[in-house]
Amino acid sequence: MWSKGPVDLRTYLRTKKAVVDGALETHFPEANGPSSDLINAMEYSLLAGGKRLRPILCMAGAEAVGGNETHVLPVACALELIHTYSLIHDDLPSMDDDDLRRGKPTCHKVFGEAIALLAGDGLLTEAFRLMTTPELSDHVPPHVILKTITLISEAAGYRGMVGGQVVDIQSEGKTLDLSVVEFMHNHKTGALISASVASGAILGGGDESQIKAIISYGRKTGLAFQISDDILDIEGDSATMGKESGSDEKKGKITYPAVIGINRAKEVQSELVEASIECLRVFDHKAEPLRQIARYIVERKK
Amino acid sequence: MWSKGPVDLRTYLRTKKAVVDGALETHFPEANGPSSDLINAMEYSLLAGGKRLRPILCMAGAEAVGGNETHVLPVACALELIHTYSLIHDDLPSMDDDDLRRGKPTCHKVFGEAIALLAGDGLLTEAFRLMTTPELSDHVPPHVILKTITLISEAAGYRGMVGGQVVDIQSEGKTLDLSVVEFMHNHKTGALISASVASGAILGGGDESQIKAIISYGRKTGLAFQISDDILDIEGDSATMGKESGSDEKKGKITYPAVIGINRAKEVQSELVEASIECLRVFDHKAEPLRQIARYIVERKK
């Protein structure tokens, strides 16, 4: 639980990440039997060292409304499974055709395209199984869990992440206006980030007005996060990020800086962070991690 | 509702298919906006004319335990979305590389590989959203819905369909023993077919012993269905099936007839159908459609 007092965000993020990593590392059974390559491929990508931002946001969302962050761990992990599946499919040759992810060969480079495709499918499906685990339903009423599954499936599906991904793929090499870039970012990245923090608030027992405020926070933070990704792709250090910088431009990807310039993109990003923190004004100190995570998003180096 | 009296299976299947088709045709919003190609691709494959066996089994499972088959329609449709996603991904160049499905060009031939991949992802995700729709939760208690989501996600994921798919891909051109072929069929096809009828029985309010019997029925019927698919691939008429016959052999696919011979495969299939009907002995006339569907599976021509 989050205790009153000054927040050391580094410690907070490290502690939460350790909890999530621990749960993810022990999630799948030992890989043996006919489909062992599938389990190895799912684990390879899942345990390749992400920031675990979405699970941490889910837990921080639960804490902000006074809920128990340990109880929401299955959904926090499910969000990371969904995020990982989307990365595996994004990296496939028919999509972004990337060889490196987080400094390691991408799933299809190691296991081949067919197994990578199926590993993504397996992670997405398993995410929904995780949301129905007794470890969650022992603590949270079933109708609240159903509400969360609705939220996450909408955010991850054609109305959200998958819809944004289509626009991303189709936008390569085109000149687009800001509204389409915003649609793409809000759907491709913002929707799942917003659903992560909102699902924590719902499962943690937040009331309607709290959930509404958290969803607004999530949308703005999610968009700021994607803009910072765009900026990092231009200004970031390849070694720190584990992937080549400048790859968006090479691929003809449409980004915020490409459309409005890097200086204006940085301004928009800062405005979004301030506005997202403003959404949390109704919350007390328990929302302090969320406030700091919003600031961290624009200050991070990878 | 199923009424007492002789069952005309043709009428039963046609009526149920019409209900499912009607729901699927109106499910997605009109395709406009930036991600319209995605909606078009999902609908293209979803409405390409399947038998709707899984949705019909779900509704028949509900009827068998005295439940209302209309109430389970969202889950029945969700099962067809999952089945359709699996076909789209199966047909991709990195998997089976098929150009035709149900007599029409496959999704990636029409929309390209990237959109087809994302259409599959979108359908799978939307399936889980459908399972949480108020149209279902207005009639079924939330803890029962959660139980169904667990069942379906296990059957569709790495423990089930996706796991079987990996073995299928890896088995091409190899000599395998019967136990691996059985593992593959039970997982790739049997698991979701079994979950279809079982989810109907659970949502329809079946008790534990009824659900157990229905699950046994589903497992045997599902395996019989896959064996009949293997046999149809050898003996079927290409025009009736909407795909080339003999394609399994050409691809070096491992099938039941390839391992134990076509005559023994037919015997096993008949034994499975009889055993699956035997599982239903505790049920009254309301399970008559399930009994007839089991027989239909070995007699069908496509």
C-alpha cells in the first residue's frame, strides 16, 4: 500500500516492477510436451524486460481510489500480456518488420513467423483467462470484473489499439493532418494505457466520478506517452533504448514531431502532462504515484 | 425453444444459422473513419458463409439443460468470431498459405497480410467484449459468465486451439504417431467445439453433472468432427467444400487417415459419435438436437 509522505518514484517503480516480473515469470507452466515452443516463445517476449508501465498504472489506479493493489495483480499482468502480444505482431515482417526489440532479437527472428504469430494469439487469449482467475474473483465482485473486461477488450480491440494499428500501417509514407495522427496515437497507445489505470480504479472500488477522472488522466497521459515515444525516436540514444533511433523517419512513419515540429510536440506533451495531473485534483496523496508517473513519462530516456 | 417431437435437423440447423447470421451481420458498426478497412476485413471473413457449427452447438447446449437459447446468443456469436480469427491467421502466408476459404479468396488475398493479421486480432478481442455485453448479463449471473470466459479462453488459447495449431504447423512433413495426431486434433479443433456446447450448458443453468456429461459429449464430437474433416479432404468434392480436395496430403499434413488408414479412421469416427451420444443418456428429448448433430458430423459433405 502507498503510505503518506514524499514519493520516491524510482523506488516505487522498481518495487512494483519486481512484483509484476515475479508474477509473470511464474505464470506459465514448464515448457514440455508437443506445444513447448509456443510457451517458450510467449515467455521469451513476455520476459524480455519491459518497463511494465501498464501493470504499474493499473496498480497505481487501484491505490489512488484506496483499493488494494495486490488484488488487481492478475489484471495488471493481463495488460502486460496484451501489450506484449501487440509488440510481437507489430514486429512481424508483414507489419513493421523489426529485427530488434528491447535490444534483443524479435520473437519471429528467434522462433520463426508462424510461432511468433501464434505466441501473440496465445498471449492475447491468456490475458482474458487471467482476468477471470479466482485470485481476482476472490477479492472483487464478478460484475465489477465483467465491467473491467468490457473496458479492456474495447481498448485493445478494433475500437482501440487494433484500430490505431491499422491507421499506423496505412499511414506509412503518407502526409497526414494532425487529427489523424491524434486518432492513431489515441487508439494505438492511449486506449490501453487509459484502460490500464481505469481498470485499476474500477477493480479497486472507485466511484463513478473517480473513475471518470482517472479515465481522463489516462487518456492525456497515454497521448503524452506516445508523443514522448516519437520524440525519443528522434533524440534518444540507441543503446539506452535497445533499438535504433530515427527508425520512424526511415520507415516514413507519421509522428507528432513530423506533423507539428519537435518543439511544438514537446509543448503539447508538457500541456498534456499538466492537464492529466489536473484531472487528479479530487484525489488525495494516494494518487501521488499517478501524478509522478505522468511527469516521469516526459522525462524518461527510454 | 426446442419442442418435444421428432427432430428435423435440417430445419433446426437452418433456423439456428439464420439467427446467428442475423446477429453477426448487424454486429459491427458501418465501416467509415480511419480504420474502416479493418471493419471491412473482419466482416468479410465473418460473413463468408460458415456452417455456424460452434454457435449452434452453444445454443443446443443451452437447450439441452432447459435454458433459453436466445439468451446465450452473444456467446454463440463470440465463438464464431474466435473460429473466424483462427481461420484468418491459419490462412496467412507464414502459416498454411491458403488462397481460398469457403470458395472465396482468403482475407489476406483481399486486404493484404497486415490488415488480415489485425482483423484476426480484432475478432479475437471483440469476442471477449461480446461475452460481457449487457444482452448476456441481463439474463445470466455474472459469476456464471466469468466461468464461461475461463472455459472459452482456455479452450481457445495455448492450452487448447493455439497449442494444437503449433503442433499442426510443426508436424508438416513429419511422421507422427497416433498420440500426437490425437493431441493435435483434440487441441486444434476439439477444444473449442467442446467449449462451445459446454458454455451453452453452463450459461443455460446446467448442474455440475450435466455440464460434465456435455463436456464429454463435446470432446468426442469435436474429435469426430476433425477426423471427418480429414476424410472429407481426401474423399470430398472440391466444389461442394469450396476448397481443393487433397490439400492436406499435398502440404504433408498429418491426419488421422494418414496415420491409421482411411477405413480405420472411419471406424474411429463412428465409435466416437456413438460414444458421444451415450454421454447424453442422462438428458431427455431436449438434447435430441445434440444427438442428431453428432450423427450429422460424420454424414456431412462439407
